[in-house]
Amino acid sequence: MDLIFLGTSSGTPTRDRNVSAAAIKRSDSRRWYLVDCGEGTQHRMLQADLSLQQLGGVFITHVHGDHCYGLPGLLASATLAGRTDELLVVAPADIARFIEAVRAISQLRLSFPITFKDVAESAGGIGTADFDVAPVALSHRVPSYAYAFTERRKPALDTAKLIADGVPRGPLWGQLRRAETAMTDDGRVLQRADYLIAGGRPRTIVVCGDNDTPALLTAAAARADAIVHEATYTSDVQDKVGPAPRHSSARSVARFAQSVSLKNLVLTHFSPRYGDDTDHPPSIADIEAEARREYAGNLLLARDLDRFRLDRMGRLTRVAQATASGLLT
């Protein structure tokens, strides 16, 4: 499973960071899913080589503009790109009204149908071609949600049994992955069902919207391999700002992750006051240092265009990183 960050700033963009958006996909597929769509998301999509034709669904966590203002433009661009396939949009109900208002005012005519699902009425989960997606209610100034993406595992070939039956690695294995039967050179008909084994435990990544109470993720964390959570402030800045914004500090998120023995924690949604230059504090390094004091697991701080991969062992690593030119390497 891959995560590609298309925006990691909160509220407003900075010179190096767009506002909130992230893509999630299976590592073996071009189809992908978008979580939040702040203004400017399309530019990051172009840099990350993500196609609107391959977009499998959009999941909006809440109605604040830095998480959804880019959505109407994305829909319009999909039409200009010739998309005809239906698009799933899962979001709070007000997002449907937002889309319809923009369409009416701007006379936007889409070339594809939208299937809209109200996240508040989707407690049973949402099925997609690649993932089963379960929403988790969070705590913010407006209704906000996390989405737990659990991969749909395909049965694997029992390679040991194939070898034992005299079917060496090669074209026949490929045929059995694609079709119900395959024939050997000596005329034996192999039945695909005889050589399938159940896949391992499906992996889960939870991508969160804004949230001031990390403990609301306790149940989701029990099955999660990784959680992506906002860390808008360090705790000292949060104390100065006060509780009104309803965000989390790096310390509060890290303490929660440690308390539930979470394997992988990704922090994002950083206040624009935090830059990358450690000579001019406050910096992102302050957020990282605060989190590392509380959490002993695998901690990653996202930058725009970073790509993270969750391997079969449940380890999340950065496999591509933004450069000064803004491209992936």
C-alpha cells in the first residue's frame, strides 16, 4: 500500500507545502483514492503522476476549506480530461450541497456521474475495488472523520503445491492467476481453485481529518498498521493558541500512539508558522522532537510529494521524497 502526500500544511499553503490532500493506492495498481482536496491539489497530482482517469474515489474528512476547496475544480478537470466513469465521493452531507452550488453557479456540466455517500450514514463501511473503507468520527469544530482503508486481499497461488505437482515457475503460473484453468505440456488440466490459498492478514492505513481527541481512534488503532494524523502545533504553541481551534499537538498524538503500541505514525497538517529551516524557529524539527520524546515506534513526518509504502511485514517507509524542484525522486 502506498501513501502519497499532496498537501501537508494546515489552513493556508506555504512556499513548500500545499493544504491538505493525500492519495492512497495499492502498490500494484494505478487506481488511487483521494483523501481531502484542498485548493491546489491538482498541481500536486500532476507532479505525482496521478491520473484523473484512474481516480477510484474521493473521501473528504470535513467541510473546512483547506480540506475541500479544490474539489469542484478537480471535478471540472476530470470532465475536460474526458472522464466518463462514475466517481464515488464520500463526505459530510454539506459537501454535496457545496458541489451542487458550484455546479449551478458556474454552469459546470460533468461528463460522468457522481455517486455521493454521506459519511455520517456510512457506519457500515464503504466498499471499493481495492479497499474496504470504514469511517471513524473524530472531534473538531465541525463534524470530522478518519477513514480506515483496509486492503481487499486476493487469494495467492500455492507455489509450493504447484512445484510439488511438477508445475515449474513460468507461463502456467501466470495463466492460473488470470484464468480458471491451464493446461500443461503433457495434457493435464490444472484447476485454479486447487492452487489458491488465502492471503495473509489484510493491512490497514487510517487517514484522519482534524481531531483534538486522538483517543477516539483507539478501536481503529487496534487493527491499524499505520495512522496518519494531524500535528498542527507543538504543545507550547497549542497552550498559547488555546483550545478553540480544536486541533492536536505533536505530543498528544504521539502519547496516544505510544499508549496503543501503534507500529507506524505519520504526522502532517502542520501550522504554517513551522518552517523547514531550523535556524529560524519554530520549525518542523520542533514538532518531530516533541513527538519522538513520547513515541518509540516508527515516526514519519510528511512533506508534500513524499511517497510512503507499507510492506507486507507492516513496516512503513519513505520510498520517494520531494526535492527542491518539487518532483519525486
